[in-house]
Amino acid sequence: MDAALLSIVMAAPLAAAILCAAVRAPRVCEAVNLIAAGLGFVCAVPLAVISRNGPFFHWGGYVILDMTGAWVLLCAAIVYLLAAIYSVGYMRMLGHDGKLWGYYALFAGFALTIFASTVMNNAGLYWIAIELTTLVSTFLVGFERVAESMEAAWKYIIIVSAGISIALLGTVLFYWAGSFVLGPTYDMTWSALRDAAPRMNRELVILSFLLVLVGYGTKVGLAPMHTWLPDAHSEAPAPISAMLSGALLNGAMLGIIRYLEIADTAGAGALARDVLAGFGMFSLLVGALFIVRQTGIKRLMAYSSVEHMGVIALGVAFGGILGTVGAFYHMLNHSLNKSLMFFGAGNAMRVYGTKRINRIRAVGEKFPVSGALWLAGAVAITGAPPFGLFLSEFVILRAGFQQSFSWAASAMLVLLIVIFIGFLNHFRAMYFERDPRPDAIGTGVLSAWCVTPMWLAAMPLLLLGVWWPAPIWDHLVAATRAIGGSP
Amino acid sequence: MLAANLDPVASSIFSMLAIVSLVLAFVMLGSRWLNNYLYAFAAESWVIAALSAAVGYYGGYPELYLVAGLTGFFRGLFLPYLVWRIIRRLDVAREIHVFVQPSSTLVLGALCAVFTLTVAYRIGESLGLANTVAVLALTVMLSMKLIGFLMLAVRHEALSQILGLLILENGIFLGAQILVPGMPMLIEIVILFDLLIVVACFGVLVRYLVTHVGSTSSLKLKRLVG
């Protein structure tokens, strides 16, 4: 059962990518990608449920389906579905029909590599999956082929490849640390590393973990390794920004979570968590500073991603049931919410023909429905009730105070308030300030393809804020227990 | 652990090869000419291939001969060929704006090497391998990492950055041959192919950069800030 579902999840985007490259008719590519995304989502939900009875191993033990991975896979599948729907409307507005097949082929390939990274059981193969996400998405970031997007693509591939190579060094050193226990040749599975961890040399584990943390942290967008993120997120087409932010960053965070488990078992957990908390804190700080003074609409969203990855990193670092569960829940909420925000930003960019916040005015009057959804998303992303992010951030804060990280939790609280004010101030200006210049009034209409995914993201977000479903709570608690998520 | 009980000849061959490749990394650091980078990189890859073969011979890992062959062919011939094609397409023969002189860069590189030696020694001591080739391998691995980053930081040409990244990878590969010769073949081969894809992607991107930005110097990439 799970093997079949897993095969479908992987095969659907693969088939879509091949079909898009083969057929090249724009409408067919749209449909194929949509079907693949739908299939991926439909299969990812039962996979998450089934993973409770796991972990399951497939394909000669190279693939693992465990609760943590299945959860991240589910988040990615949700974003892929939303972004696939939104792509139809957005890319038609962009009007590159001739090379749309390339976009959809890469898009499906991007989804495939993210999906694959969540189920890799071998640390080396996980690294390769993450590296492949970069290579595929670089061309999506540079899809519009203007100077800005080429610059963003170049920075993205250079910075992230350099970062990822640090993770490779860390991976090799982890293998070395394991080879003292398991002999010179062994399969570098997560469980093998974890079982060997108590007998690994502690200093070597610390060095390896720090390298892995910095390496995958680059991909997660933790400050100060985040510098590629605002450029790539702001220059990519909006659906890709949503994928980068909502799906890819979680996929890289998964690696950090898995290695943290190994560091914990090796007795290096306390230091590892302190460092992770430091990176999380710094990401929040950088996010706050750049959000307050931001002038570009998608860069605003990008810095908000840096901030939220910081929050997730803090949740993971705080640990315990509350911290880790909060971090997982935050992943889902952030995936939904950031998709909503990027879709809204994409709409605004197309309609107003600008990326600058000060040229986007009177959104609410022009677009009563989608404008209201976007505004609701803005309130949600700053962590205000009654949306999901409020709950997850609240839980993470509680964990911080419980787990003797009060300094970090207090600072986090202050920074969240700063971000709340700074972020919503931009929205106040965009909705309620007047601009006498006539070109600050948008033109054009939004198709249902552009608005529907916003509904599909906003409604669950509201639901998850007023009601934390018991099955999700149980799943996340079980996942946390399985990875020993407390120091 | 291979490094712990090696016969002295093997140990000195490994050390020599590791040091030669570190010196070649310094050659890159000390030059401004893109062609020199390329030759140094190709030579370094051949040294690493020789190292793989030597480790395979002395450590009793026959599969490393295959890795050596693949390394020699892909890293030593094919990758340099791809990079050479990129160079040919650009009309840039050397770094034009150097804001840290090559001589100063060499000093910085030397400082990096000293720093990594202390780190490696510390780790080697805690593992009880303080007087073995493992310390040297770790030093070279980490120094080539830092030298690669130095190249990335102080050089602007797209090509220097690509080669900087390739040094990072070479350093890891070199260290891995000595420290973890038993690392599964599958991973090594996949990483090798991954590298090829990376360089192919760079090639495409460089072409786009020339067309759409009009320059391959990272000094010209400053539209996106804040």
C-alpha cells in the first residue's frame, strides 16, 4: 500500500516533467502538471496517515517513509498543488506561451526533487537530492531572463552550492565518525548513524554537525547564510517563490532535524541546540530589520520566510514535545500562508505592473475579494490570531520558556512584535493610503485560477488556527517521540 | 581505520599527494589568469586520482581503481574541457579588478591553512590519531575548503567562482579518499556525476549572464540589494 502510494507520489511529477518536455503544448503542460500535483497531494495524505505504523523501508532500504519525512512531504505536496493551480493563471498573465513547456517541466522536476529529499534514507543521497533541487530551481529562478532574474539565479546557485558543499564535508566527516564504530564500509542510513552515535567521538560529531548545520542552513535560509533567499524569491515567478519558500526550505530543515537527532544521541545535543537557537534568533533579527524598511513586495515576503525559518529553527532547538511539535505545525502553517502571500504578491505585481510597495495602492478597493484574502494572510503571517501561525508560534514560545531557553523566547517575542508592526504597516499603506499618481492605480482583472488557490490556502489556515485537529497533534507528538525530540 | 596502521611508504606517498594538491590550490590563489586556474585544477584532479589509486593499492580497496579512473577522466579531463569551453566563449583572460592582490591572498590562504592545522590536530588528538596521515588529510580537506571560499570571496569573474566551488569539492573528495576509503562507491559516483551537472548548469548560466547582464563579473551584479 505505502509502496504503491510512494511510487505514485514520485512517478507523477516525473511523468509530468517528461510529458511536458515531450509535448510542449502549453495547455497540455498546464493540465499535466495540475494532474501530477493533484495526484501527489491525494497520495501524500494517506502516506502521512500510514507512516504512523512505520517507518517503512523501500527500494533496497534507500527510501524511508517515517512520520517526520511524511509530514514534510505532505507540506510540500500541498504547496505543489496550490502553486500548480496558481501557475495556470499567473503564467498566462505573464504570456510566455512559447517556453511554457520548459517552465512546467522544470516545475514538476523541482517538485520531484523536493519530494525525493523527504524520503531519502541515506545521508549521502539526501545531500544529492537537496543539491538537485538547487540545480533545477536555478533555471526557474532565472526563468524570466531579465538582468535581475539572471543575477538572482547566479547568486542562488553560487551561494547555495558553496553552502551545500559544506554540508557534504559534514556528511563525509559524519561517515568518518561512524566508521570508527561500524567499520570502514557501511550504509550511511539515518538509523545506522543514530545507533552508532553514542560511541562516536564527541568532538568529531560536534565539528560535523556544525558543518552540516551551516551547509543545510544555507539552503534553509538561516541568517547570515540567507543572502541568496530574498533575491531568488523575489525574482522567481510567484508560484516558484511559493515552492521555494513553502516546500524547499522545509525539505532542507528536515536534514537539520535528522542530524540534530544524531547529535543528541551522541551527547552533543546541548551545544547543537544552542547554536541552532543562535541561528534562529539571528534570522528573526535580520528578518525584522529588513521587513521594517523593505521597499519590494516580494522581498518583503522573502524576508518573512527568513523570519519563519528562524522560528522553526528555534522550535526545533528548544526541543521537547512542545518545541518540536510546534516547529512541525509551523511548517504546515507557514507553507499554506506563504503560498497565499506569494500568490497575492504575484497578483499585485501583475496588476500594478511593479514590484515596489509604494506603487501598489488601494488594493482593497480594487480587489475586494482577493484583496481581503491577501490582507487576512498578512495578518496571519505576522502571527496574529485566529490563524494557524498564532498557535504554532505560541506553542514554540511556551516550549522556549519551559526548556530553559527563556532568553531566546523573550527575544523572539520582542522581534515578533517588531515584525508584526513593520509588516502590517506596509499593508496599511497598500490598502489605505492614497496615491495621486494615476499609474498607481492597477489595471487588469484576475482570473479564477489566481484567486481560487488563495481561498484554498486561507481557509485551512483559519481552520488550523481555531482548531488543532487531534489526529495532527497525535501524529506530530508521535513523530517527535520517534526522533527523540528532547535534549 | 586505514590511516592508523599504514606502512611508512604508503603514509608518505599519501602525504606527498595531499600536499601537492594543497600547493596546487595555492597556485590558483596566486594567479590572476583564468587559464592558470584551469591547469592547476586539472593537475589537482590528476593528483587526486593518483591518490585514489594509491589508497586502493595500499588499503586493499580494489574499487578505488575505478574511482581513480573516473576521477582522472571526469575531473581531470572532462570538467576542465567544459570549463575551457566556457573560457573560450568569454573574452576575459584574467581577473581585471583585483581588490586583494594575489600576494596578499596567498598570505590569507596560508593563515587559513595554519588555522585548519590546529583544528585538525585537535580532532586527531581526541581520536588518538595525532601522528598519522589522518591529521594531514583533515588539514588539507579543510584548508582547500577555506581556500575555495577565499577564491569565491576575493575574485569576481564568474569563472573564478566556478573554479572556487570545484576546489571546495576537490578538497572534500581528497580528504574522503584517505579518511573514509570504504565510503560506498555509489555515493562517490553519484557525486561525480552531480558535479558534471553543476558545471553544465554553470555553463548555461554564464551564457545567459553574458546575454542578459552583459558581464560575467560579480561586481556588475548589484541590482538586487536590501
